[in-house]
Amino acid sequence: MRILLVEDDATLAGAIARALRAENFAVDIAPDGEDGGHLGSTEIYDAVVLDLGLPKRDGWSILREWRAEGRTMPVLILTARDGWSEKVEGFKAGADDFMTKPFRVEELVMRLRASVRRAAGHAATRIVSGPLTFESQTGVFELDGLPLKLTAFEWRVLSCLALRAGTVVERSQLIERVYEGDADVDSNTLDVIVWRLRKKLGPAMIETVRGRGYELTGKRE
């Protein structure tokens, strides 16, 4: 899963990014409204954390522009402005959630996970695909009831597939959601990650759909 963080406070942005990366998220940071608006319009993100009081462009105008462009990723507004009118304006602009500063990073992580899950069409937190279970609110995978140990890249790929189990996820979409914007990605890296996941899950659990991408089937054989 890949998150866009639009926050001009470098110290706060760094702390949020570290917390999200510790939970296996890929994070791109935009320090002002101009960069944030551009990234949100041109890249694929599972969710966005958006400050309102930004240099160059304010968060409201960015969010309105994204929604006018048809960008549907969940957006959580994170701001020091705690007035009711600001919240109303944010939701009118197309926000999915709202948090005020100061806040607990743990709550931010949980809210982001919930937003991503709902955006993928899941009401329940527990997602089951054959012997594989994904507890989306904690980020824990289990295989046959036992915790599954995954690297950060493996977790990102498998979580994307699990949220869309039974459908084909295109290679380009997986790559967009797994790597941060400045990553130097080799064309074979995704294949290596999928190969490692098949060794842990069973070869039939992830099907290659030639010319398109991968599908989590839920089948052991």
C-alpha cells in the first residue's frame, strides 16, 4: 500500500512517515500544496494524508481539484484547525476522514487502514481467501491460522492482492502501490516478490494472468 503525505512541517512529516513505514506502508512526502497536488493527480495512491494550511496551495483547493479530475483515493485531512466550519468545508470538498493536531500516530494508522479497506469494497475487517486470512485493521496475515512472516515488499504486494482477491491486479498498479516515488525499480523485482510469496503460500495461491498481472485465487493447488 502506498500513501501520499502532504505536510509542510518536516519534523511531523518525518515522524508520520517513519510510523507508516514501520507498518509496511510505502510513503511519498510532499512539502507543499503544489507538489502534493501534482503527485495526487499523476500517481496512484491507496490513501492521502492532507494538511490544509500548506505553502503555495491550500488543501481544500487541492482536494477539490482531485475530485473534479475523478481521483477517488481516500483522503484524510490532518490539520490544526479544529473548528466545525473547517470540518464541514473539508467534507464538502470530498474528504473521507478528518483528524486534528495534536493526534496519536497509532490512531492515524488505524484510520488509514479502515479507509483503504472501505475503498476496496470491504465492510468487515477480516478478509479471507481460502487458507489465507488478512486482518486488515492490524495488518496481520495468517495462513492456516498461523501468523505469516513477510518482508515489507511482500506485505505490500500481498495486501494489494488480498484487498482485491478474485480479480486481476495489473502489474503497473502493483508496482505503483509497492514502491515509493524515488525508488529505482528493476523490471524483474515484482516477479521475484511474487515468487517468494508463492513459496510461502503455495504455488497456486497467486495466478499469473499473462499480459495483465496477478490474481489471488485462494487455491492451495
